[in-house]
Amino acid sequence: MVEAAAGKTPREPRTERGRRTQRAILDAAAAEFGEKGFHESSIVSITIRAGVALGSFYTYFESKEALFKALVADMSGRVRDYVAPVLQGHSGGAVEAEGAALHAFLDFARHNKEIYRIIDEAEFVAPQDWRAHYLTTAARILERLQAARANGELGVEPDEVHAWAIMGMNVFLGLRFGVMDTEADLARVAATANALLKDGLG
């Protein structure tokens, strides 16, 4: 299910075929917006890339703006869903778990480079959704840190500053080593960042 972070939600498909069509439109939009930006992309070019009829677009989205808003929420959810299994299956401590989460995000960014252009443009095209993307991401990090503190794993009382600092580090490491450099050893990058977290939080 795709839910917009703010404003109207896209029309929810009732059939599996409809869900596939909506998914195809979202994937095509990610590619178009990632390559051309919001203003240079068109509904026609998106539907052609998706391989669907122009009329099908309006079955699920009211406008290009509505699609963009839905895409921001969709990509935010995809990052969450990509990282979640890594965290759930992690058997180490809280700091190590954040390192594993970073490694997963770096891998996601390397294979989905368009996320950076889309989220950056969202600040101006869909500011509420841009804000929600970062607020919800930081909230998830803070929740994990607070749980770790309650279990006696952290030497500090975590607050919003810690969560945003970790998120900021993740975002820019993803930009540098997921987008700009496709050859970097992601495990080494994550391990270096993890050592920094351990010294600061342990």
C-alpha cells in the first residue's frame, strides 16, 4: 500500500492487476524524476516508461504533483522496509545494529540513486512530505536508541540531537559512497561509521 506522508493519498487499487499498474507507474516516476527532475518530467513520459495507457494514470493519481507526493512516501517506506529485516535479524548490540542499518541503507542508495534527487526536490515540490520523511526516519532511530538506553546498552540519554546526527551521517555517507562512488567497500564504510558511534555513545 502506498500512503502519502501528507495530503491526499493515491487511490488504492482493488485488484492485483491494479496494484501492479500502480507499482509500474511509481517505478517509472522514480526513474523519470530521478533523471529529469520534477519540472522536466511529464505524465506522458512516465506512462510511456511504465508501459501503461495515459488514462490508467488518472485511475490512481490526480496529477503529477499527487504522484510525486506518493512517490516520496513510497521511497521513504521502501528504505524503512529494506532496513527493517536487517535490524530484526541482528543479534548484536544497539550500536552495532545502527552500523548494520547504515550498511543496508548504503546498499539501498547504491541501487536506488534517484532517491537523493527526489527527496531533495521534495523540499520545494512537496515540503510537508519532505519534512515527514526526515521526521519519521529520525523518530525511528530515536526509538531504537531509547530502547537500547532502557536496556543499559548506551552510556548517554539519547535525544533528538543524537537521532538527527546519526541520520545526517547516514544520508551523507549514502550520497558519497552509495551515489558518487559505486566501488567503495560498503562494509568498511559502515564499520568506520560504527566505530565513531561506539566511541560517542558507548
